[in-house]
Amino acid sequence: MRRKKLVVGNWKMNGRIAQNEALLRDILTGVKDLKKADYVACVPYPYLAQAQQLLQGTNLAWGAQNLCADENVALTGSVSPYMLTDYGCSYVIVGHSERRIQFHETDDTAASRFNSAQSAGLTPIFCMGESHDERDSDWTEYIVGRQLDSIIRRFDVSVLSHAVLAYEPLWAVGTDNPATPTQAQEVHEFMRARIARCDKEVAKKVRILYGGSIQPKNAAALFAMPDVDGGLVGRASLNAAQFVEICKQANE
Ligand code: 13P
């Protein structure tokens, strides 16, 4: 099965209302004629309305970077799934390592967010990955397997048909040390095989993105790997020319 590639920009805590418009318009100009892949910008919450206004009806979808699992409860500062759909979001990042580490998210809370996102009609982009020390100790498959199982065991493997997975090794995120295409392929293949043990059709269908120091110069080689279905892009998504170039590589 040929899976359509997907490139997602994760702006993290960057952007200002005055600059976002030029960035989004320049990205749109660059991707509007690219038909063979899907493209998304995950912007900070305050800019969702701006993204909706600029991107509605285009081939650049938008989404958020996190959500709360609950609706209409006393949780100061939290944002619920339906607040995101109110602003036309299609996607939401769940379980990013920055949130797992700095905001103490666990496999369990990330799984709850995943489920709430799907219940509201959002497509979760579920992030997994090992640290530098874990890779050195040869624990990569144990960590990534555990993170994947947190979804499969709690719900059912079928939920992955309406989700996107992202392998984001912590040692590659925000560094200039991307995984090599071979390293990424090994882990993506492991994930897909683990899903296939439960359901071969779901395994064939689910898109697994790579994230961690993707740049125009390394995107093509990563995307050429059979189990790499696109990218989750941090810093390079803040530069229209770089992001568009990565989108073009996915469109090949
Ligand atoms: P960088 O592309 O800046 O390494 O960030 C990757 C990432 O965390 C995307 O979610």
C-alpha cells in the first residue's frame, strides 16, 4: 500500500500575530500546487483563529500542539478537544517529549489525550521516542514499544487507523543531530511490525512520521525509507523556504 506522505510543522512556542501571516502565506504559496502529500501547521493556541482565517479552503491544514483530555471542568489554563474543533483544527500533537518531560505527562495521560482527541474528531499525532541514554543502553525498542502499547492495550489497535504516529528520538529533537535514514527506518519498521502483530491492515495504513532535526538537506533521504511516511518538523517549519522545500521532498 502506498501511504500518502504527511509533513507537519510544529511551531512550538514561536510566532507573533504580526509575523505569522507572512509565514503562512509564503508556505501556502509554496505548497498550493503540491498534490501528492498532506501538509499541516500546528500553531500555538492563540493563533488558531488566525490560522483558520488564512488557511480555510486551502491544502494546508492546521492543528494544535496539545490538548486536555477533559471537557467543561474546573481546570484552569487547559484547552479541551472541542475548543480545538471550534477553530477548525484537524490535527493535534499528543505526547510530545517536551510535554512528557517538562509537564510530567505519562503514557497514561498521553493515552487519555489521544482518546479525547479522537472522540472530538481530531486526528492525534502521537509522539514516541527514546533518550540518548536509553539508546545507548539498547532500550529503544523497549521504550517505543511501551509507548505504542499504551494506546494499543488501553483501547484497541483499530484506533490507529485514525491516527498518525511520530518517532521523535529525544537526542535528535532540537539538536543538529538527526537520526540517519537507516536509524529512523529501523524504529519505524519495528513499530509497524508491532502493530501488524495485532492487525496487518492497520499496520499497512498508519502513517509514521519521523521528527528530529529535519532540514531540507536530509528530508529526501529520510522520506525515501519505506516506513517513513513524512516528517514532524520543528525549527525548519518557522522558515517558509525551508518548510516548503521539505514539503516538496514529500511530494516527490
Ligand atoms: P526540530 O525539528 O527543531 O528538531 O524539532 C522536532 C520536533 O520536536 C517536532 O515536533
